[in-house]
Amino acid sequence: MIDTMNLINTLERLGVSYQFENEIEDKLQQFFNINTNYHDDEAYDLHTVALHFRLFRQHGHPISTESIKSDAKGLLSLYEASYLRTRGETILDEALAFTTATLKSMVASLGSPLTEQVAHALVQPLHLGLPRVEARSFISLWDDGEIARLPEYMRPLYKALLELYEQFEEILAKEGRSYATHYTIETLKELVRGYFVEAKWFIEGYLPPFEEYLSNALITSTYCYLTTSSLLGMGTARNEHFEWLSKKLKMLVAALTICRLVGDASSYETEKERDQVATGMDSYMRENGVTKEEAMAKFWKMTMDAWQDSNEEYLKEYK
């Protein structure tokens, strides 16, 4: 039950639960009818109980406030659950007042990413937010404490990523360059958020306007992440170099554009065989009313323009 409820929460936080609406409703009805004893089982800590309370209430199941039974993560869950209260439930009124005051007092002392999650929740509670917007915030997590909230098949990969960057940070700390991992992790988060957007487009069968497509596609080309990652092994790369790269100046955007457009043109036929909908070529053809051959020619011209931008910026660096 606990793993399944965590999975339901993850699907809802990622904004894709509508794909499994019937299955989720069936499971919640089944679990609600079990009438679980939350008081005597140690597996049901405050975080878990509050999470279950919120999910049941959100889906119309009148779970009793008696199920609510206090750690920062648990308080955050109770805080979120209290926004599902109804008139006259003074226990939850008091829980909201208590958790709000307590979380405000401890937020500055919490570790990342919990401090960011608490700060965001105090401004925008989950129940009062828009699912798509909240999904973007949820995806930004980077903590081994979040593994339990992921589907089982994703946990080994997520754990391996955390361990890999912990090793990088230990090595770079000896060189006085531990800040380098921060920039690489941030570009990895950005890449995953971009993949999420593409997955949403695919699921919805949405073909975005070309400008919207390209803005996201420059990130999912992976070259921004790869460029930042390549600096990890360069002992001469200092904080100012990572800062310069993070601003995505014209030279970097030109390189991303070249890589993305060349990749899109060369992989177009393969993507169509895989039933991809939101391709750059299709977006450009529909928006401009041109043929595949005309779109290919335009992509080549935009690639050459980007090369010229790159050359111009390169020369500026040496003036």
C-alpha cells in the first residue's frame, strides 16, 4: 500500500496521473475500504500518514482526522494535508497554524532540497497550485531522501546519479573546485525538465510552434549539459568560467543551435518511424507551410547562420 500510494503521488506531482485515472481511483477506493490502522503500525510515520490523508481527501474519500498522528518532512506533509480540511475540522485548523509557524522557524536550517521544498510550499501549497506548475518544482529534487517517492524502476538510476556526483564533489573538493558539481547538477536538472516537456508533448500529441519547440530543444540536445560537464575535468576551469557558461551567451546558443538543427534534420525519418509528433521539422513545416525539402534547406541556412555567429563571438574573445 505504501509503495503504491507513493507512486500515485509521484504520478500526480509529475502531472501525468490523468493517463492512469481509472487505475488510481480503483486503488484508492480499495485502500480506503481496508480501513488501515495508522496508529499502531510503525511504518506509518507522520509523512506517510499525511500523504495518504491528502491523497484520499483529494479524491473524495472522507478519511477521518483521527488518522493524523511529529520531523521536517513529516511536518511538511501535514502542512500540505491540512489544506484539504473542511469546515469545523478544528484539528486541521490547528495543524495548519502549528505546521506553518514551525516550518517557518526551521526552513533556514534545513538542508537542500528540503529547504527549497518547504519555502515553496509556504508560498504556494500543493492543493492550491496548478498541477503542471507544481510538477516543474517537484522535478527539481536532488536528494537521496526522495528515492522512495520514485517508481521502483527509476530508483537504481537516481541512486547511481547521486552517488556519482558525490564522488565528483569529493574529488573536486580536494582541488578547491567543489562548486563545479553544483553547475553540472543544475544543467542536468534543466535537461530532465526539458525531457519532461517533450514527454508531455508526446503524450498529448501536441506539436508546438517552432520557437517554443526550439527553445526547449536547445536544452534537450544535451550539449549544454555536456559542455558544462566537460569542465569538471579541467583543472583550469574556475567558478567564473562556470558562471560565464551558465549565462548561455551567444556563442553557446550558436553551438546548441548547430547541434540541434543538424540532429533534427538527420534524424527526421527515424523519428517519424517511431511516431514522434513534436519534431522540429514538422513544427517548422506546419508553421510555414513548406515541404520537407524546403524545411531541410532552411535548417541548413539557420545552421550556417549559427556558425557565423559562433565565429563572430570567437573573434570578440580575442580582441
